[in-house]
Amino acid sequence: MDEDRFNMSLRRFLKEVGVTSQQAIESFVRESGLHGDGKLKMKMVLTAEGTALRHVIEGEIDLG
């Protein structure tokens, strides 16, 4: 495996995930009228088609 090529591809994918996820969350919060001191409980599930990969990240986003 070419480590440099793998790392560049991985970083490109993660950048797209981060940017598009942030845009989706911001749009949802605006359109839903959510605001104030509440929190948005989040869950991200990462899978890879055809593999056993399943990585779950849970957290909260402060809407204040």
C-alpha cells in the first residue's frame, strides 16, 4: 500500500465528510428554528460497504 496516496485519499474523504456534515447540521438547525440554551444530541455512524467496519461517535452540540 502506498501510504502517501492512502493518507491523501483519506484526508480528502474526511474533509468532505466534515464540511458537508457541518452544512447539513447548520441548515437543519436554521430550518427547524432550533435555538436557545438547548443541545442537539448527535450520533454519527461510519461504515464501509462490504466490510465489518462500524464506528459510532455520539455527542452534543450546544445551541446557545
